Amino acid sequence: MSSELDIKTERLLSVMDSFGCSGVLLNGQHNFAWITGGANNGVDQSRDTGVASILITRSGERFLLANKIEMPRMLSEEGSADDFEAVDYSWQDEKSSGQWLIDLARDLAGGSIVTDIVLDASTQSVDGSISAIRRSLTQPEIVRFTALGQNAAAALDAVIDQVQPGHTEIEIAAFMRSNLERHAISSLVTLVAADDRIAKYRHPVPTAKKLEKTVMLVTCARRQGLIASLTRVASIGPASTELIKRTESAAFVNASLCHATREGVTGSELYDVAAKAYGDVGFPEEIDKHHQGGAAGYRTREWVAHPNSTEVVGPDQAFAWNPSITGTKVEETVIVSRGHCNVVTASARFPQIVTTIDGTEYHSPGILEI
């Protein structure tokens, strides 16, 4: 059986065939995590670029490139000399010319190369092509993604035990980040809305507003490069009838999207499914107020469903749908495989809204009353 790295190397060879080049240089933090099976080349998280690169050549050679500062840690903690041939260089050479790394990669590949992100004006960036080959998850990635989703859901469940009226959104966000970090998970997107801010803003960046009754928690949780997105809404005491109704309606949209997310379906077709579902539950205008989500993986969204989307659902692909109706939202991350939509972020604590479509049950998180 081919290893995860072998499978991904073969996919990159197809990219080289498409562009007629001798090698692909991966430096972006998301792609470094993808090709290495979850390693991290990031130090400065404000940048897409990392401190080490992977070069795959047409002959199937695999190189780990890093300066002498980073290479010892890379080999000890992030990479493996069994998988990649290490090539180091001085930081002075690296800083002397923006094209220095490109020239080194060309020499190793024995010809022209393409890069995942723009490193130098002399090379072509092919991140779109690499995104396309990233989306179909290998079995080890499915295992890692499932574990990530379970841990992220448990972390948000634990936040509920900490939250009390009077806590600010900023304090609640700190609870979220701390709980996630206990599982070696970083929160790339951390949103918290208390009470009326849930209805006011689709992206409620945490503020000093104090919680009175209702809170919404949102995270895009990353570990080993993979990103799981989830949203939870909790009410101190009984939730209002209107909040329950709107959340159940959003759950119907979520279930409709999961039911329709099958291999070969296009993003535009999925958008149409969402639009119809909003109309069926009496909220046709809500689709205009926020995007509905889309394919997930090594980006929070690899692509988003919209009216003109030509992206196609592939095998063993992750999706994070996030239908929202003013005042609430439903969001889970799922893996679609062999005609089944498997939720990886399911909560053990939050109540489940069960929606049945064509005889199949779909589960969405409901309002937790605490």
C-alpha cells in the first residue's frame, strides 16, 4: 500500500506534467503541513511563508530545504531524514537575494520549477492547482481530521462550564483559546457574540461586552495543518421560542446541504440547494447575508459555494457548512465519503437537532440551555 507521502508525491507529479516543469517547491505553511503529513514550518504566523521548504522533483526526489538556523529543529521535530534529503544553507545566503532559494531549487531539480506561493517574479505560482490535489483526503488525514474535530468540539463543550453572566466576550474567547491549546489546537478564527451582537454581526470579533443570557462561540481550529470549523450557541436559562425556531431552520439548511454534498455536484448546485432550503423554512433573504461555507481542509475554506461556482465535490473531501439566520448559526465540519456525510465536530454535550431528508437523518447542534 502506498504511503501518504507517496500518494501526494504522485499528485504533485501530475502538476509538473501540467506545467512542463522539473520540480515543485512548497513553502506555504498550509502546503508544508499537507505534504509532510502535519509538520509545521511556521514561525511567524503573520506570513503565509514558512522557514523551510519541500522540493519534489520530476524524478521523485524529495528535499527538505532550510537555513542552518532552522534545519536541526526541522529534522528533530518536524521532518524526517528518512522521507526527505536535507539541504541546508547559511542565513546570509538566504537574505542576500530573493532568488537564492529559487536558484538552489532549480539546481536540485535539474530544470525549471513552479512554486506554491509567490516567492520570486521569475517563477509561476500554482497554489490553485495544488489546492485541487489537496482536497481529496488520504486515510491518515481522515483519521487526523476526525481526532481534530472531536477535540475541538470537546474544547468548546468545556467552555460552557466556565462561562458565567458578566464575563466579557474577550474573556470567553480566552477560555476558548486556552481549552483548544490544551489539545495542541490553535484557533485561527475566534468569534464570540453575547446577546444582541449575535443578530447584529455575522463576524462578531470579541469585545468588552458582558454576557447576560445568550452566547455564540465560533472557531476555525487548526492542528497539523488541518482546519475544523464549528459554531455553538448556548442560553443561560430557557432559550426563546424565536431563537429555537431560527436555529431549527438553519439546521434544515445545514441538513439540506449535507444531503446534497455528493461526489460530482458543483458549488453552484449546492448554492441552489441552500437557497431553496432557506425559502422552504420561510427565510429566503438570509442567504444574501452571509456565505454558506464550502470545502474545508488546509484552508478554512478551500472553496465557497456561490451562484457561479464551478468547483466540484470530490471523493473523501471535508466540508464546513455554516448556514445562518439572523440571531443564530449552525456550523459543523463533515467528511463526505462513499455517499455518507460524517460529522467530525459533533458535540457530546450540545443537544442535537435531527433533520430527516429522503429517509436519512442529519444532526446539527441545537441550543444548549445552561
